Amino acid sequence: MNAIQKGMFVFVLMLFFGPLYSQVNETEAKAAYMLAEENYGKANYPVALTFLKNAKTKLGGANCKILYLQIQIESELAKTQRNYRDSLWQTIAAFQTSPDIRDFNEDKVLEVVKLKLEMEQKSIEEKDLKEKKVADSVSKEKIFRDFSWTTGWEFGQSLEEAEKKHPDFFRRTSSERSGLFPGLKLISSKDVTNVSVYVNDNKKIVGFRNNIEYPKLISKYQDYASSKDLKMKMVDTYSQLFGFSPVSGYVSPDGLQYTWQKNKKSVIISWMVFRNGNGYYGNEYWYAVDNTIQ
């Protein structure tokens, strides 16, 4: 058999077996589609997608019927797995541009269009919510960064500038190395008793401490448990204000202490208590220290 005869023989075989192969593929595609439907009904969504992929391979592409089922499956998966959303968008686009969409069930076409519009609206809402969260986060970060318990004082001012602005405070002072913030000096005034300032080695004011002393004759008439609950509500309030929870904290019969800290900025509430019958006396301290200042 020469080359021409061999070629003619192969051509005849293709003419004879081609429709047979096509019929087999179509039959297997239908079976794969039916299995996809069955698994979709059983909520076996990943398995259903596998059978649909098989059906598309056997057919050499996808029609509206296959794409519609794929949309239903991916829609269910996208409810719990965000990574299926992109695939769902692509499947909807393929469905709407499929050549046989004009002959497909009109109600199902409208169903897909409604799903697309709902997804677009949800994307807009999610984008707005994300932008709002980012804006809120930026705002809360600024609140925390600039936060101080003390009015009339500024972070970062030099000791020389502070002495000019607050002569009453610096008229008589005492200083000590801070134990709570190592490396800083704590300067207290003998004339302004409720404010102290933290100074770094560059003689810059990097923080403040405010305190209230509870005299025995006042606090012994106050309820300890109610006051402790009030302090805990303050902790929740400041957590919401700053946008994050304290990095450390404790409550004990001797009081409580909570610390918010980020990027070397610390804000602390400290309530030191001494029991006095059903009441108490002691001190309440508020700290705000920014160690980023040089």
C-alpha cells in the first residue's frame, strides 16, 4: 500500500469512526452533567464542579445549560468561600456571551441577571464599608497617637520651652529616674500636684502622668465594687476610642492597671487601692508616653 492509499484509508476510517467518537463524547458529557446535577442536589459542590468540568471537556466547550448549573454551584460556594466570587463573575460573563443564550430559558436568564445585579450591589456596599473601616482606623490611630490626659501641654516640646509656658509648674520641682519607663526622667512639681512630666535624655517632654489621690474622709463613704465597675467601663470606652484592646492588664483587690501600646506610644490607667472598711483610699494614675520622640 503506497502513501496515497494509506492516506485514503485513514480518511475513510475518520469518516466512519468520527461520528461514533462524537456520539460517545456527547453521551459521556450528558452523563457527567447528570452526575453534576445529582451532586449539586446533595450539596457536594466541589464534586459537582469536577463533573461539570468533565462535561465541558467531552463537549469541547460549554453551553448555557452547563454554565447555568455552574453558576448555581459557584453561587453556593461563594457564600462561605470568597475565592469563588471571581470564578462566579467569570462564569456569569461567559453565560451572558454564550452563543445559545437567545434560545435559553428566559426565566433562568433573568435569574442570572438578578444575581449579577445583587453581586454588584453587594460589592459596592463592601467597598464602602471597607473604605469606612480604613477611615475609622486612620482616625483612631491619630486619636491614640495624639492622646494625652493633660491639657495645655505638648508632646515633643523642649524642657526650656515648657519652663517658659508653665512657670508655676517648674517653680519647685523634684525629679527621679522612671521605673515604669526606663531611660526617662519623671519631673514632678511641688506646687502643681496632679501633673508630672516625662523627659528623655534629649530634654524633650515625651509623656505625662496625671494622678488623683483619694483622701480617707471622702473615699471611705464610696462603694468599692461600684467604683471598680466604673473603672472597667472606662477601659472599654478607651478601647473603643483607640480601636484596639489593652496589650496587658490586671484586676486585683489592690486595684487595676491596663496598658494600650502601639508604635512605642503607651497609655495606661492605674488604680491603686487601699481598703478602708467597705470603702477605700489610694491613688488613680493616668499615663501617656510617646517614646518615638527624640
